[in-house]
Amino acid sequence: MIPEDKDGILIFNHWVDMEGTTTLWDYGQVQISKDDGATWTNITPAAGGKYGRRVQEWANEEIVLTGYSGETIKLRFFFHSDTSGVYTGWYIDDVYVMGIDHVEPEPIEGEELIYDDGTAEDALVLNAAGNGLAVRFTPSQFGKVQAANIYLWGNDWPTPGGNRLGFVIYDSNGNQVGTPMYVNNLVRGGWNLIDLSGFNFSTGSDFYISTMQDAIGDNSPGTGLDDNSTSDWTRSYLNIGGQLSPLADAGADYEVAVMIRAIMDYDNAEATADKPLIRPVARKKSMGNVDAGMMRLGELEVEKDEIDKVDYVEPTAPEYSLKAKEMLRANNFETIEDIEVQNMPMVFAGIPISDAVVTVLETGRSVKVDPVTGKFFMRSPIGEYTLVAEAYGYYSKEARVNVVE
């Protein structure tokens, strides 16, 4: 039992060697139960809620057991594998749970930029990982982006949901600042204050704060929506694979304010501003659960094929919003075409080649491979990249590609 006045922390060391790099055919999870093992909740603080890949070195993990103070709990280490691809597996040692005194975080001072009324009537989550929701902010003067304040829907939706989200900043031109920062143990059903000072981003112009899911919608928390007609819904955006587009473009049902706020520090702004590092769909709660791109407490009428085209480019380019076209031109994207994916040595029979994917290690972006021709298409900025080809039951294969003008 975790004392009521303590925060529980699970600490352990582990060593991982499992099949898969992007698609985790084998994986491990840490799970918790507070009903004597009748039901289990995944609390793994890794991308997609799974440990995996061929790490082959010892690592220390600390998982804060938020929300379990005063509860009697059980913990287990869950390992999934199959008969394809034999690897060493998962080793776990030095497991213990300790309690530490609960300390309230220091308040973050500054101007809070608010475009919602503080009450969530609905919620939104993106079906696919790698996407998110954003809000465009206008500071009153030059300052540093200090923090974000985000309202997450309660534990009743989505199911089972999750307590982990990524956060990233974009400048006024839609260029990404640094890399996403992922936060575990978020509180569903309340406001969460996220320290963004580590991005060291200062500006006097518009900017965007976006969430970024690293899990599917069912395993992510829902972001609150303010449906009040007086709220400024023109500032709400979808982030699909790094491309920002107004949420209201999805239809009148999405003329809502995404409940993300920004806190500005006007006294300690960085001397140089707007120098981002540029690196290369949702359910709405009130509208039901249909298998499309967006999920709202309902559903945006978007075909899955159309959503997939946002992440990669077919030989005939899909339609983009004006904003997306401007961003593609500004980043001088080139198309990588006609790269053959060679068949890899087979380990076991019964391989679904249709699941083959190619992943860019530097960006984490994956595209599916044509099962007949072995070809794939994607857009990437000029530069060198490492591509990894994977198919279930085959050895993975790497290749270096140089994208030039």
C-alpha cells in the first residue's frame, strides 16, 4: 500500500533485446492494478507505451505512480513475443517501490495567453500517433515562452486512454522549434502546467504550442474543447505530421477552442529570438466512435487513405491546404522516388509483406512499401538520411540516402 501522504515511485533496471525497430513485434510493458489483478493499466513511460528494440544495454527506469496514493496496488512486467525472430529478450533486476514526500511545484509567473473560457464541453484526440492539436498565440510584447497549460478530459474517454503527451513549439512560419518534449503522468480531468523553458524560445510574433501523440488515440489523453461561441476558435489548429492547418477547416463541428494556454516571461527573454531548429486524424468525444482520422468524444468525415497521404507523397501529389503548400516551398522539399526495397532473408514462414515499412531514423517518419514493386515515396528536406526497411519475420536492412536539389 502506498501511504496517502507519499508519491510512489517504481524503480528498476532492465536490459532489452527484442524484434523490431519502428514496429515492435516483441515488446514489454509495466502494468499496475488496484483491484487485486482483476484489471491492469499500462504505465510504461516509453513511446507507444512499450519497451522494445535491440537496445542491448542496461538502463535505469523510474516511474512515478501518480494517482495511487493511499491505494493497495499490484505491479507486473508484461512481455509479448511470437515465434518469428529469436532474440535474447527482456531482463529485469533491482526492482523496488519507494515513497517520497509530495512537493507542489513552484508556480510559474508570467502573462497567461488565454483563448478559452475555462470550461470543457467536449474533447478531441487524434487516431494516429505522430499528430497533435495546436493553438496559435499572439504575445503582447517580445518575451520567452515559459510554459503551457493544457486541460485534459477525464478518465472516462477515450478508453483506456493514457497519461502521456508530447509538446512542441512552432514559430510564426510553422517551423518546428527543437524536438518534442514528452511528459508522463499527466492528470486527466484537470489542468496540467508544462514547463517549456527548455526550448529557449523567445519571440514577439505569433507562435504555436502543439501536442504530439506517440501512441494511438485509444491510448492517449483527450484534449479539452471549449464549444462556447464567444471563444476564439480561429486559433485552433490540427498538426498532422508537422503540417499545421486550421481545425475549423474540418467543418462547423470543429469551430471550437482547443484548451491549451501559453505563459510568457517578458523579463527574461533570450537575446536572440526566432531561431528554431527545423527538422524534417482525431476523435471528437461528442460525435461517436467511427474509424477515421479524427476522434471527438466523435468523428471527422475523413477517409483513412486521405490521412495517410499527409505522411508521405504518392507519385501524384495529394491536395494540401494553402498553409501546407507554403511550408513545403519554404523548406525546399524534394521527393525521394523509385528506391527499391530488396527482399530480406526470411527467418520463418508466413510473412505479411503488406506490412513492410521504411523508416527515416533521423526523423522517425515511416511509410509503407508497395508489396508488389517494393517501392515507396516520401518527402524529406535536403540532406543525408538513414533508411531502415522492415517486414515481419525478415531481418531489417539499412541504407544511406542523400537528398539533393
